[in-house]
Amino acid sequence: MADIQFMQRALELAARARPISPPNPSVGCVIVRDGEILGEGFTQKTGSDHAEIQAIKNANSRGFDVVGATVYVTLEPCSHYGRTPPCALRLIEEKVARVVVACLDPNPLVAGRGVALLRQAGIEVQVGLLAQEAWQMNAGFMTRMTENRPWVRAKIAMSLDGFTALPNGESQWITGEAAREDGRRWRCVAGAVLTGVGTALADNPSLTARVDGKLQSRQPLKVLVDSQLRVNADNRFFDEGKALVAYVQGNPEKERALIDRGAELLKLPEMDSKVNLKALLKELACREINEVHLEAGSVLTGEMLRQQLVDEIVCYLAPKVLGAGRRAFNLPSVDKLIHCEQWRLVELKQIGEDARLILRKGK
């Protein structure tokens, strides 16, 4: 029971790392001896301390050493020299007695080597406690390491009858301010925010990461899918942060205007005269993007769903009935219910006057 409680605390700490740790995984660590917490830590920004080092420093600052202690960590301690030295070696140097690991690190540079180093040094190691929760905490990192693509989350706000806007396009505001603020917070943990040219032209969004109206220090890469380069250089999309425009065909004048605006242009292979979305996700994975936050209209969202490129849906359901309007997804109909794509509801929470549903693939 105590092991579970301390690992749950480590997961709480890992959640605090999510806005700052990418592209590194978000990891939490708790160091305990005789039932007393000596130190805690979580992953800092890239190039800074990992969770284990933070926890050791925290313990030392409180006057404790960690000799003979038990370390609870949500992801296998690293075993290689990267931007920082190996955490596994540091734990050995500190002479801890036991390490409880939630899940192994799929990074080929680690992949069980951290656990092996600890065991070779005579440290007791347990693996698998709250593994599912720890995996989900780093779903983006895990997916990038194992599938060479980011984890894709689609955000949708719609009425009870499934509309995201009135027939004339009016959509401000279907949901209340609390839901809108909650929706914006997802951008803060993403490596990239993805939208389509239809949304850029219709809504002129900035798509920046803000909390309570304050611009966050770490901004996700803004990615625009614009096959024919229809967007104008004066669009608010390019106002703040780094912007990437994925396209298949343009003209020198438009390309120059967007480059002068600070945008990076990425010409990708086409699929039916449109951007190859799988190629785009692969490119983002190469750029160490763990999570993609999709905020787009029915066309791009529907196409991502059709190609099975969405892993998670965050749906804000407003207690309103529009009667008619624009659908959330542009998808072909099915003739039998058994042919429907099945999603699993993993969370249902009230946010202000609206409901937030989190759904993932599978039964």
C-alpha cells in the first residue's frame, strides 16, 4: 500500500513537468526512507536536471542523504550520457537500496539498461507499479519512441446535437469561458498545435499557449496544413512563436511573403493533391515533437480520423441544442453500426456549465 501511495505522489510530480520537460519525458521521483519522504523532484526543462537528480538535491537541501533509501520513479532512470549524465549511475553513487520503477523507457538508448545497471550494482529493482498510469503520462514520448510519430490529441467543442457552429459559421461561443480556458491549457503540454487553412482563414486564430491570459514561456510549434498556400502573411497565426506551414504547391511570391513573416515552409509529398499527413507526423517526430494538439475544422479533423491518426479526443459538450449547423467531423457515413470506429470514454468531468469527455481508441 505504501509503495502505491509513494508512486502516486511521483505521478503527481510528473504531471507538473509536462509544460516544461518536452521533448524529454515528464518524470516524477520520490525518495523515501523508513516511511519518510526525504526528497521529491520532477523533470526540468531540456538540458537541466532529471527527476531523480532534483529529488536528490531536494533531500540534500533538507539535510538528508539518501543512503539506503527507496526511490520511486515513474520512468526507468536513464543510462546514457545525453544532455545530462546518467541518472542510474547517480543513484548507484548515492548508494540507494531499492528503486521502484513504474515503466521501462522505450528509448533505444535506455530500454532496460538503466534497470540492468542498478541490479548489477546490487540495488533491488521493482518494475511495473502503476505502469499504465505512467505510460499515459508520457503517451507522446512513448509513441514517438515506439512508432516514430507523435501522440495526436484532437480538441472539439460542440453542442448536444453534435454541431460546432451555426449554419452561417458562427461559433463564438458554444462553450463557456471555463471550458475555453481549460481547452487552451492543453496547448501548454503539447509540442505542436496543428490546424488547417480553413480554420486559419475563417477564425484568424493565434493558437498560442496561455494560462489565465498569460503567454507561457514555452510555446508549442504552430503547424498549418495549407496544401496550396492560401493563407495570407498578415494572419494572426504568425504573430507569436514559431510557425511551420506544410504545403504541396505554392508560388514564389507567396512563399517569400510567408518566409519574410518568419514562417518556415515545409514542402511535403502530396496525397490526392493534399498534404500527406502521415509524412507530416513523421517529420514532427524527427523534430522531437511528442504530442500534437489538433485544433481544426471538420475537414482536417475528419481526415485525421479517417486515416486513423488521432489517438485521443478531448470533447467539450455544451448544454445547447442548435438544430442545424456545421459538424465536428467531415467523414463518410457507414451503413451498419458494427462498422463504426469505437472509442473508449476514460474521463467525464464538468467544467463550468459544460462537460469534458476524454476518449481514446479501443474498446
